[in-house]
Amino acid sequence: MTTEEKIITAAEQIFMEQGFDGARMQAIADKAEINKAMLHYYFRSKDMLFEKIFVEKVKVLFPAIGEQMKQHLSFIDKVCFFIEQYYQILNKYPFLPFFVISTVNKKDNQHFIQKLPIDFFKEFFLESFFQDQAQGKIRQVNPFQFALSLMGMSVFPFLAKPALVGITQMSDGDFTELMNQRVVELQTYAKLILTP
Amino acid sequence: MTTEEKIITAAEQIFMEQGFDGARMQAIADKAEINKAMLHYYFRSKDMLFEKIFVEKVKVLFPAIGEQMKQHLSFIDKVCFFIEQYYQILNKYPFLPFFVISTVNKKDNQHFIQKLPIDFFKEFFLESFFQDQAQGKIRQVNPFQFALSLMGMSVFPFLAKPALVGITQMSDGDFTELMNQRVVELQTYAKLILTP
DNA sequence: TGAAAAATTAACCATTTGGTTAAATCATTT
DNA sequence: AAATGATTTAACCAAATGGTTAATTTTTCA
């Protein structure tokens, strides 16, 4: 493992746990087991290190599942496929949604918003939606509202995970189990909402 | 306006915008137009000031709409009423969900999790759910999953507001308009999901 | 092998930050 | 008005933080 990789791995953890403001360069250095000066040697500044991590992580959260989506013909199929794929990612990186949301929610972070890769929304979601709706294959719902709902339902348990786990006393395994059940539950909801 | 009120008002804004770590005591003092020492005179420390704000704001986000809910007989009615009431609160305090989520998501904040008033979930949500489900008035969905979905659909647009506004170039008025439309959209979704 | 380049370290620095303090001002009561 | 207590201020402080630097070690390669 190179020093650069050690730094990135450590920075990911610290930034995800503590956020940009809460993260300390020394803490990253400690976790990476390197001298603090190396952080600046490789990434110049805290801002640049953070941006590196953010850009990388955002690619994971807005994945390139567009290609695979083409296989699924109807809009409803696409949505169900999305839920399934997305929960694999979320289960793997449960802190990602909060990391992205909290970065984007800070003032003067318009800069990071532009970095969000959202093309696939127009390309696969909207296009397919209107096509199927014109054919009467899905109900007259507002596609934008539906997209927000789909994202919200998917992502919210992960945003609220610490609260959920804290309140219900469930283990990490319990949570994963709940999220696995959730895939088919959300697919059912989507079908109920969309099927005319 | 007393000094204490000035402080609270200023602290609310700064903490909501910047989070605990990002907030500066000096910034709060400046916004309140008072001397920084007053903050400690009235609230002792940054932690105690923050806690004061958090506890207060959390009461707003988990409102006492339980009483009014009794009027609504069926579970579906209750859910629709909840959506309507909740969006009034969210439109008024759009940054609250992020504030609470981001506080709770930080390590070592188990302490704040205990402060979340969630009794009304068991009291009004679960109880009514099982009652109506036993009578076959609602579909066989998992109440916990449904609650998570309902919260997620409701709250997510506000969590993602900066990104949404940034990407779509919509104005604040556009956003509010979208959220107003959203009330009936979500009520429709809830009915479609729950009605057998 | 040996010199140049890259990587690493320890010590250091300027600034910021939450918090304190002692003195000053204002309000209240007698 | 004088004494008392509450409120407010400016100056200050120690600790922490992001960042730098000069020297040292390791790697590269002619």
C-alpha cells in the first residue's frame, strides 16, 4: 500500500465520520500512520484532499448503472432494477449519502454541487418515463416528484441510521437485514404507485 | 428583544448554516450584535449553547400533532393529515431536517439521539396501523418500512435542497411551490401503497 | 557506486478558537 | 443618593490547527 493510498483510505474514514470541519489533518495522519507533512506533500491542502475524496466518493454514489439499465425495457422494470442495484451500493457504503448531503449543504459549496453527476437522470429516467406514460403503461404521476420520493425512500434510512440504531437498539446486522428486506418492499411500493 | 433572545436567534442561524464544528462563537456574537463574553455569561460553553438550540429545534421537528391526530379515524386519514401538517413545518423550517440529521450523525452523539421525542410513533402510528390492518383496511405492508419511507419521501427534498436548487436553477419560490404540490402527490402515493 | 531526485521527518510558525477575567456600566432597591 | 447586584466590555490566554521548512533518509538510475 503506497503512502498516497494510505492517506486516501484514512482521509475517507475521517472525513466521512467527522465531516470537513470536524476532521483534523493530524487525525488523518495518525490513522494513515504517516507524518502530517506528507498530507501536504501529496495533496497540498485540506481543501484539495477533501475535494479529491469527494469527487471519488460521489462517483460511487451516482453510479454508472445506466448501461445495464438499457436491458430493462419498461420504466417500472428500470425502477425496480435501480432499487436493487442501489441498495447494494448503499449497504456497502452506508455513510456515503450523509457525506454527500452534508458537503453540499454547507454554504459556499455551490462548487461541489456542480460536481454531482446527474446526467443519467435525464438520460434514462425521464426519457423512459415519458415513453411509458405516453403509452399508458404508468399512472399520471409527476416524474420529478416521483424521483425525489424514490431517492428519499431509498436513502433516508442510511441518513438516519445512527438515530435508528440508537433508538431501536438494533445491531449492525439487524440494520443490514432490514435494508435487505427493504429492497422488495420498495419495489412493491414503486409498482403500486406507478401501475395504473 | 433581550440579550438571551438575541443570542438564541443568532445561534440558531449560525448552527443551522454551519453545523456545530463549522460554527464560530464569534460569528454568533457578531450576528447577535453582542460581546462574545455574553455567550459564555448566558450559556457557559459552546456545547451547552448548542444543546439548548438542538433540544428546542427538535421539539419543532417532532411536533405534538398527536392530539389532533386522534380526530382522524382511519390510518390512511392519519397519514394524509401527517403529511399535510408536516409540510407546513418543513416549509417554515427547511433546514431543520439537515440540522437534526447532521447532529445525530456525528460520532459520540448518542447523547443527542436520546433526546429525540419519538413516543408519538408508537402511540399514534403503530397502534392505529395494526388496528386498521387487522380489519383489512390496509394492505399487508411492513409498518416500520412504511414509516421509514414516509419520512424519507417527506424529508428528503429538504435535505437535498441546496443540490436541487443548485442543479435545477430553481428559485426559492419555485422550491416552495414544488413542495406545496408535493403534499397531495405524497398523499396519493400513501393511498396507493396502503389501500388494499 | 555515487549523485540526483523523491520521500519522509521533526521542529516550527502564524492564526484561529473557545474560553476567562477584571474592570466598567447599568438597573434595582432602600 | 448610595449600595448592591446584574449585565456588558475589552483585553487577554492557552490550546489547537492548518500549513511550512530545512534537514535527513530512501530510491532511482546513469
